Amino acid sequence: MPEASALRRVFGYWDIGGDHTSSSNQSKGNAPVPPGANGGYFVLVNASYNTDVAYNETLSNLCPNTYYEFSAWFRNLCPRCSCDSVGRGSGTTGFIPYPGNDSSGVRPNLSFEVDGLAYYTTGDIKYDRNTPWKKFGFTFLTKPGQTTANFAIRNNSPGGGGNDWAIDDITVAHCGPSITSNYNPFVLGCNANPFEVRLTDTVRSVYNNYIHFKWQSSNVGGTVWTNMTGPGTSGTGSPTMVNGMYQYITSLPPFLALPSDSGRYFRVIVATTASNLNSVNCAYNDGSSTMVRVINCGSVLTTNLLQFRAKKIEGHGLLNWTSQNEDDSLFYEVERSNDGFTFYRIGLVRAADNLTNSYSFPDPTSIASTVYYRLKAIRKDGLFIYSRIVFIPDTPRFRVYQGQNPFAAILSFNVVVPEDGEVHMNLFSADGRKLFSMKRRVENGMNEMQVERDLASGIYIMVVTYKDEHVRIRVRRE
């Protein structure tokens, strides 16, 4: 940083420089603007002989039991503001330079105070021509229930020959953790069949008190967020030390994504206390979120699964399926589940690339209870499509899984049946009036159902019947 010319410098010795805010090189700061142009703002201090407070401010809306950083950027402005041992200034003939040619004189030395107590001192700030801006500060923890604090920066060095400095970008900032999703920026699936979504977020922090978490969702592009409800959507984590930081993982209970879920965002917010988690100002998210994206794989994957069946032979499952118009470089992941939702891979079958193909896959693990199977047809570029779910029952069981609830324009749900047949669905108002009926053919396994009706906001009762069994579900229209 050049020194000022004799006609333009303050006292003939101060540097000419720009401010610090938004500089591309934070250690160097911004370059000075041309004469007549407007640059950024910062504070220049020509310290007095008496030590005193240089900055003082009381801030409210702080979060209790939360770590904050109190910091600022400083620079020593004057390379030649000292006097030597006999009182000659650096511009006087015969001046004896300091060791190392450092003739800045009295060096700035500042302390940071919170509520009248000094917690941190910068020490002497040397003059540095190459990297003039220096950041100093510390972190502190607010007390339980504390929402207000007074912040001050005090000049500890007397004025005189030196102690001329600049201050910029005074900051009191929330020291929140990083939150990393297992899918970023979106999880992709096909609309031909419901696909399972398993979201996790890893919370990492240098502090171990951001343990309270809550999952939220948004149907309006991530601009308005709604707290999710139900088991597993909120709670407390148990951080452990991983590579020098405290870490825990929170998992959203898996769900089947339907076409109506496309464009829906999910995120995790965290806080240091349960009350902070419910505060707009104190719940924290670092801006990360995940979107569910449901695409029409019919226009992307030409593979058509014509048939998929499973049967039990000598205690093991045998899977058979037929496909046509298979994509190039396609392969099938064979997946198994014990509950119909959490699947894991048990085998891999490469496609034969013929017009019509038939495949058979024996499950190497014996069956002790009801098991579920599905296929995941994957192209080499990563696009995939799921088959419908089939299962081998221990005892046949009819089940209904509701989709998004509350729902918007489309009421979605999934029906599991032990064999091919028909299901009947009746929709009733909260006071018992029948509003709608429908009948659908279903196949062994899981079947997606959708009802699109112009319904007013409110509570409805859905009754689904398969043979002589009935399932009653309470749903809400937004």
C-alpha cells in the first residue's frame, strides 16, 4: 500500500487505502478509489493520549444459550509516525529508525468487551504494508434467558507518536453449524410408480449444543416453511467428535414420493434449546435444502416392465419379470424389504438388450416372514425407474398408506393387496355425508391411487375396502 504524497496525506504519513467491506482479498482490503469517486465507508481513528472506548452499542434480539462471534477488521495506518529516543520524528533529519525499520510508533492495542467485561485483547497491531487488514475477535456464549448485551471496543494504547488506525466490518454473528443433506440439490425419481425417499442431514459444529432439530417442508419454492409432524420429524441429536467437530445425523422417516410431491422442498432447522427451536430468530439453517423432483421417465427411459411376479419355492423367493424396449446399457437392481418401505439391494442383473426379455432371479436369503421386492431399472447416465412392489406374504394382509397429508388438489394414497382384485374407496365429510366413490382394479403388491376433486378446505374421512376388509383414514384438505 503506497504512502500518501506530501500534499495529500494526513500529517504527511498515513497510507492511502480503501475500505474493507466485500473485498476480494480480505487481508489487502479494497483499493483506493480515484479522486472524485465515492468509495466504501470505514472509521479512521487518530487516538488521543487518554485510553477510551472507540465503539459502544447495545444489541437486542439475541438468542439465549447461543454462541456468537464478536469481531472486527483493523489496520495500522501509519508506517512512520514514531519518535526516536531523543524525540525526533520520523520526518526529522537524524531520525533513528526502529529495529527492522518499523517506525510506526505506538501500536494500536484494543480490547473487546461484553456487558462491561473485557474478554479479548488484540495485542499490539503491527504495521503491515503487504497485508494491512487484520481480523480480531472471539466467541462467547449467551446466558440462559439472555436476549440483550452491550458490546464495546476499547483503545488500550495512548496516543502520541503512532496509534493511528482504521476499523471496519464490526460483526456480532451467530456461530451456527453446517448442515449437509445426503441429496443436494434434489432427489430424482420417476412418476410411473411411487419411489422411496430417504433424507438425512449431517449437523456439524465446533460446539456440542446445537442438539435440537426439526424437519420442515415447503410447497412454495422454499420461501415459506411448515413444520413437519409425526414420529422422527423432530427431536434431539447426540453429537460425537468426528474429525475435530461435533457431529450427529438426523433422518427423516422414509416416505413414498408421488407426482404431487414434485417441487416439494425439505430442510432441517437446529437450535441450542427447545424454545430457541420454536423462535424464528433463533432456529438456525445454513441455507441448505433438498427438493424432490418427480420426472416423466416415459420420455426418458423407454424400458417397459410388462410383468413382475414373486413366489415362494422351498423357502426362498423367486422373482420373474418381463420387459421390452430396454434402454442401452441398462441393468436391474433387485431390492428386498421386510416392511415395504425400507429396501436394500440383493442382486444385480444386466439387461439382455433384446426387443422383449424375460428374467428370473432367486433370492439367496430364506424367507421367515412377509418380504417385499421391487426392481430398479437404471440407465448408465443414472436415470432410473422403479417397478411396482410385489411381496410374498407370511399371512395375506391388506394395507393402505396415505400420501401427502394435508393434501392440496390431489388426494394420493397407496394400497397393498395380497392378490389381484378390486378396491373401493368412499370419501365422507366430517359430519358423515358421502361425497365420492370409486372402484379400481389392483394387482398383487402396492398400487398408487389418486383422487382429484374440487374439495373445500377441511377434514374428510376416506374408507378403502378390499374384499371384506376396511381401512379408515382421516385426511385434511389445505
